[in-house]
Amino acid sequence: MTTVSAARRDDVVGALRRGTVPHSGLDLFAVGLDRFTHALDRELGSVSGGGAEFKAVRGEYGSGKTFFVRWLGERAKRANFAVTEIQISETETPLHRLETVYRRLTERLTTATQPPSALREIVDNWVYALEEDVLATGEVAEDDEEALDAAVLELLERRLSEVAAANPGFAAALRGYHRAQSEGEQAIAEALIAWLGGQPNVASAAKRYAGIKGDLDHFGALAALKGLLVLLRDCGHPGLLVVLDELETLQRARTDTREKGLNALRQLLDEIANRQFPGLYLVITGTPAFFDGPQGVQRLAPLAQRLHTDFLPDPAHDNLYASQIRLTGFDLAKLHELGVAVRELYADGADAPQRVRDRVDDGYLLAFAEAVAGELGGRVGIAPRLFLRKLVDVMDRVDQNPDFDPRAHYHLTVGGHELTEVERGSHVQRAASADEVELDL
């Protein structure tokens, strides 16, 4: 049996209490995802070996796409990958502005030991790894700082030669960062880290110091991503998982923005296919309408061809190595299984664990799942978020109050203000009295 720390349990339960997807600990209550593990682990292994992979995750609203990609992120971190998750939006992070996508990538970059943004730590670890590689040759003494710095710079240039050919500024910024660190110029070092992360408006003094000009543009961002992959590999991270979430928002964008975004995605897929990004695992999410509808992928024939996947009537027969995989959402059996897993997780940290298990037993969980789904018009697929939030509320009351019996004292109520847009569209509106019932006579 897996032992769960109190801090990890509190993080997960706290997120469920707020009605959000936890950022970690998803393996503790992942339901129905075992069928994907072999294919995904195989692709992570391919990336670790210097390959590049792409996966599109499709599912209706509420099918668990965000949960899935964060669960995948946890698996990637256990394989020592770096991970970043980016929400695509027309105003904040338009897909066609790859310099903005790259900036968000570095802002949200995490590893198993580093929270966002981990870019500074990765660069420092990379420089340290270069120093260790130089010292390992035995040609430079550790106390000869001048010779060590020169040897590290020479090794830096060799490691980044391919990237420097496409984007000399990236190598120059790293060279300048190393020099600023050596000379105690911390403000300049911080500014150069910001430039490496794609931040705009970096102080001109810092750019002059490193011999770079301007900010990262669309094409410079792609070269910078190659450079980042080199840094990750050299400091012990075999790959980078990049999640582009909610691509269905492109369907609501202006026509020119949508066309540019779809073309940028095609460009990324072609670069991956041509092995231009060794160590990259790109995952996108979207609704079936985005992949199959007239306002999404189908508007760009080359992209539609690259993403085309044949789906048979039975999801059990899906090809999990294909470009697209689909999430079918929850049925009552899975929702009940999810409730059992969360109850056990909660009870393990409760003040009165046996009372929680006794009063929120399996029979109650099944009835509760049916009741929550009923409030959403029977759409079980979009019920998990609300189900878990309400379930944690029930268990909180049972744990805090010895005389609280949810069967006798708890009455499920769902208000429109606590629902997402999709949930609100399915919410069953109940009349408070007979006077509120409208009759069509």
C-alpha cells in the first residue's frame, strides 16, 4: 500500500475542496487511465532516447482532459522530465505568437524538485554540469578559476553550436550570464535569465553586456526551445513535456488569428517529425469539435491530414499510438470508483477515519454520485468536479461533527453560481414552489 504524506494529501484534498484539479498527487485517485500507461510510457522512453513525440488528447468538456495531462505530467516528472502546461487563449497566449508561447513555457516550467519557474535553476545546474565535465577531464585545476572559466566557455560553445547557428543570441546570453555570475553582476545575470525566458523589455545595458540585440521573436523562440532542450539534457533531464491546453478556444478566435494559430501548430508538428526538437514531447488537448468541426483543424488541410485518426465504435479498440487519443469521460461505475478512492485518501488523514468510512460508505457514495449526476441532467461525464467538491464537503462535516449523519442531515443543493459554464448548461432548474412552474396552456 502506498504511503501518502500529510502535505501531499492536504494539497490534493484542498484542491478538490475548491473544485479545481490538483497539480500533483493525481495518481492517488486516477480512475480509468491504466489502459494508457503502456503507450505513454513507451513514448516517454522514446523521447528520453533523443526522439520527439506528439499526442493530441480529445474529449468533450468535463471528460477529464486537464486531469489527464497533469497525470501524464506526474509520470513524466518521475522519469525526470521537465514539464510545462500552457493555457492557449486569444488574448493572453495566442498560439500563433510562438514567442509568447515560449515565454509562458518558461514561466511555468517545473521539474520533480523545482516549482515554476525552474529556468534559473536549470541554467545554474547546466553551468555546474559543464564545470564538472571540464574538471573530469583532468586538464584544468579546480583552483585555477581563469582557466576553468575559459574551458567552460569553450565547452558551452561546442554544446550550443547547432543552436547558435540558428539563434546566436541564445548562446551569447548564456555566455553573458556565466560571465556576470563570475564578476558578481547579479542584476545583469537576472536580466539575462529573463531574456533567455523570452521576457520582453529586458534592460538594454544587460543586452549590451552579453552582445545581444532585441527580444526573442517568433523564429528566435523556436531556436530558444532547441537551446532549452540542450540545457535540460546536459543537466540530467532527458526530455521536456509541453502541454498546450484548451486549443478549442481557437474556434472562437478571429479568422486571421485562427488561421495563424493552426498554421503555427502545423509548423510545430513538422519540426517534430523532422526531429528538430530531440527531447520534446508535445501534447495538445481539444474537444471533438475542434478536431472534426469546420472552425478547427479541418480548416487547414495539411494539419488535418497529420492529425487524422480512425476511431472505431468501441473505444476499447482505440489505437493508443495514433496521433489522437480520446477520453470517454465517466459513467456511474467510474464515478463511484473515484469516490471510493477519494474517501480512502481523505479518511487516512481524518481525525475520525472510521466514522468517515462508516457514514460515507460505498452505498452512500453510489447514491451520492447518482444525485449529483441528476442535478446535471444525468450527464455523468461532466459530474466529477462537482461530485468531488460536494463529497469533500460531506466528509468534512462527518469528520468535524460526531452526530452528523449525511443520510439524515445532508441535502444536496446545487446553485448556478458554483457551476462552470458547461455544468450550468446542464443544470436542472428546480422550482421553489408550485407558483414558479410555468404551464404552456
